[in-house]
Amino acid sequence: MISPRISASSYSNTAPLVWSFLYGSNRGSVELIMDNAPARSAELLTQDRVDAALVPVIAYQMLDNVRLVPDVCVGAKQQVRSVCLVTDGRELSDVKSVALDVSSRTSVVLTKIIFREFLGFEPEWRDAEPDIETMLTGSDAALIIGDPALALSEPGAIATGFRTYDLAELWHQYTGLGFVFAMWMTRRESLSIDFAAARDEGIANLPTIATNYAASTGLSQDEMLTYLSENISYSIDNSMRNGMELYFELAEKHGLIDRCRSLEFV
């Protein structure tokens, strides 16, 4: 019998969703492919090379014949810390150019929505590798995601004069809603994998996960545990679901997706 193939990014915030497959009760039950960029998982799903993938949620509106795995996600109720805009100290209203880390389409679309819908103007967009110093050399602001952004969110992590804006916090400020960044998706009609049970097992092992990732991110074990247990939400409440639906509607309004399909679950 062929094991199911699944894919996920290797960021620390996805670790609780894949821990069970790597070290827990589901070890050996699936073939797990991991990559630094969330967009890579979306690519594998597009090519039908995996049975399920943890991908940026905007992919749901861009891919044909995909369904969402219910309830399980990487999201934030208010502040995420690992998706942020960094400026040279200026207010966002004074930003004229933004360097984009394009490894997550969801965050890129969210950034454009924030400027177009909430700030009422559009800066120049520039694709860039996720290096904060290089990005801010040529642009007024930089979009940084994942563990590099998490490290920048710590007090004293960035040189004096730089300013960090948390994208989930900005979204909540303007909408009052939570935000979903990534979900498991599949092109299959059904799945044998219990992703909710795997998530619960990962959450039960958060202290171990925090220890494993603390050194690589430059955070202490306690700081990493706080991030994984308080900033990141792995289940979708009503505020987060409403936020995801509004996000899709605004993405369509501003021409960032071709359509806005209703949510369909496996």
C-alpha cells in the first residue's frame, strides 16, 4: 500500500501541524515533503504530486479543484509576529515603494489589500529575496515572513530607527477580525489522514517544539513557546473564518484574484 504524500513549509509555525508525522503517532504513515517556501507546497499541489499540502490560503482561489481540510490552519486572532512590514522608521502612509518576499502569496496579497483598501494608495512593488538590509536599501518598506520576520519582531532585533508593522495586527485594526495564513488543501474527494488529531498531538508537544526551534530563530525557549501557543492559532474560530472570507472578497475587489469561490471542505 502506497503511503499518502503531503507537503508543508519548514517554518517553526507549521511544526505543530507536522510534528505527529515526523516524531509522533503518525510517524511513517505518510511521506512528508518539507521546503522553506510555502509557495513550493502550492506548486506540488498544483502538479498533483501530493495528496495534501499546507499552503497559503490564497492558493484556494487560484487552483482548480481543491478543497480545504476543515478547522486546521496557521492563523492569528490578533497578532502573528512572523508576517510583517518593516520600514526605515517612516509611517506606512509615507511609503512609496515596498520590497516583497514572494515566498508566500497570501502575505503579498494581504500587503496589497492593506495599502489599496485601508490606506487608500498603492506604492511601487518590487520582488526581492528576503534579506532585510538589501530590501530596505532600495525600498521604503519590506515584507518579511516566517522565522526571519519572527526574529525581527523581537525588541532590539533591528537597528535603531527601523519600524515593524505586524500584518495580522493591521488587519485586525481595520476589520476587527482574525486572519488565516495557511490551511491544508487537497485535490482528493476524501483523505484518510486525520489532520485535526495530528494538530492536537503537536500542540500537546509545544514545549519540545519550542526547544527545537528556539536556537535557530534566536529566541529563547519561553519566547518561542509564547509565539507558538499565544500568537499562532491552529484552529479556526468564527472571527478567523469571517476574516478569510472578507480577505477573499477584497482580493477579488482589487483584482488580485480572478474569482472568489465559496469555501468547500473535504
